[in-house]
Amino acid sequence: MHAERSDRRGGVTDWRHLFMIEGMRIAAAALALGLVAAPTTPLAAPPDPAASAPDLAAAVRARVPGGEVTIARSNVEWGFGTAVRMVAGEEYPDGWLFVAHREQGRWRVALEGEPQFATLSGDATILSGDERRTLGDRTEGTDRRTGMRLPFAIGQTWRYTGGPHPMSGGARSSIDLAGGDGRVLAARGGLAYTMCRSGKGWVRVVHDRGLATDYYHLEGNIRPNGTRVAEGAFLGNIGNDVSCGGRSSGKHVHFSLRRDGQYVEIDRHAFGKWVIIDTGRAYSGAARHGSEQVAVGGSLRNYGALGLTQGIVDTDGGSTLNRRAGPGIAYAVAGTVADGDTVTIACSARGTTHTGRDGYTSDLWNKLTDGSWVSDVYVWTGTGDPVNGFCTKHG
């Protein structure tokens, strides 16, 4: 590195230029020593990411024609944000997180649900390490276990105001809930994002196991940009906000389920230990806790999240369930467990065959953590497979 440099024009040194440089060095040294006052004019605010990368916004809009694009973060190589397809009337909007990478002067954009989204997210230096791990996770869930509570305080009872219906597309991915203290809480821990450019109304939380949940119509909501939130974290209050479209006819939360970047049927998934039931018509339906069934218009008590190695006893009638000393009815009765109780499963094995609710037939038996056994057909777990592996031995 040169200590000094002269500007030569036609072989003649420009000494005025040297004097100007030396004066700037002296001034900088004086400022560093506190000999002169620092300028009082504040630094300019950082530019709007969208304004600094108009070609990025155009590239995203090319993927989501007519979409509202919000660039949350960008630099010369990477971009990240949301794209929302706005709607009018009674339809609901659709929205995606996006990640983009500039390659040979052009932006390559990937949306949630596309294979390239996980690939790019795993490499995107503009994302935090937590985001790269979560958004870059290629694990795909194959059952109906969620590990989620209802999106309000445990122990509270809210009204079940709308059964399974769409958020966007044909999948009946959503239910409506209202009442209680009105505080909407995260159903499970994850990364939270604001979906609408206005910052209002719509929060998405991306969880593990390929799952995500949406919370729409919120008022007074947080405005996260990849913030890690815990289960039960405050997201906003029930409301009527339709900043991104849709309709609302009374304060509530429109709660939706997504898997692998797409809205999926919420039917037969459990939240707060209630299994959501689609009865065939949008907004109708029920929820079941053990053998207790509540129709739309009724009330749901939040029992908390069902663990991934737990089950809800469902005897399809309300009677108690015998616990056995081994995996089959030939083993002695070791006690009973009540309908609706939560049991924790240590492992599973094959035993005698039985038939439970809705014709579910299986020879799978679950060994509980107290050492006793129950037939899988009388325990709702969200899958017909072992939730904690097969036992190495019986007894």
C-alpha cells in the first residue's frame, strides 16, 4: 500500500491535490483525538431493500404475477422476503416466503414448497444460522402428528366458530377460533414472519418436521422477520384485519396448517389434544377429544400439545380402557385408563388384532412408560405406526 500518491497530468505534479489529501488526514486525526467536534447531522437511514433491488422485486413478481412483494433482506448476492397474491371479495390470499440468489447477473427465485427453496435456504448467507437450519430442512412429515397446542392459553376455553375451510386453494386447511382473552399464541415453537407488506394481520410460524402455521385477521400483532418464538409466544390479538384480502365478520383468528410449503387438510390433525374433524362441508365439522365430540359453535378447552410419543385414549364410547401386562388380551389386566387421558408410549410390538373407531384395525400394541400395554386402535396418536419404535422384547 502506498504511503502517498501524486496525481500527475502530463508529467507535472498537482501539489494542490496533495495539500487537500494532507488536510483531510490532519482533520481525521484531530477528530479521532477529540480535538474538534463531530458532525451533528445523523447518518442517513439504510435504503429500502426493495428500492435497492428493483430487479429482484421484478423477478419475484414474475413468479407470483400480480403479487405484493416485500423484500425483507437483500444484498448483491442474496434476497429474502414474502410474496402475497392479493385477492378481492370473500376469497383468502395466498403467500410464500421466498429466497433468491443472483447467478450470472440474474435472480433465481425459489418459493416455499419448491425443492429449490430448501436448497437455497440452506446456503443463503443472508439468513441466520437458525433460518438456514429450519428453512433448509428437507425432512418431510408423513403422519398427522403436530406436537401443537391450540393457539391460545392452556386451560382457556374458546369458541370453535368455523370448521375446516380453505385459506387458499382447495385444501380445507383452516379453522376459526374466538373468545377467551383474545390473545393468539404460537401453537408450537418456530421462526415467525410477517406476511403482509403493511405488517398487519398475518403472521406465519415455520416449525420443525416440515410444518408451519398461519394466523390471520390479527390486530396488534408482532412484526417478526425470522424471529425465533417459543410455543405459547404472543403473536397478536383476534381481530378482523384483512390487509391482504379475504373477509371477516367477527373478531377471531383464522388458524391454518401448512406442510412442506403448502396448505394441507387440517382434518384428523390434533391441536390442544383435540382432533379436528371435517364433516364434508366448508365451515362445518367437529373436534374430538377421546370420545367427547364438539360441533362447530361449541367450546374447546386447550389441553396443551400432544407430544410426539404420546396418545389420547379413545375407546369410541367413553368407557375405560384395560391396560394389559403384555401385547394382547391373553395377558392379565394390569389396570385401566380413562377415555380422554393422555398416555406416553415407550415402544410398540405386535399382538392381538382389534378394531376401533372408524374401522381402524391393527395388531399394534403400545407399551406405556408405566410398563403396561394398550391396543393402538384405542389410542389416537396421529399414525398407525409406532411413535417411539418397536420394543426389543416384551414384558
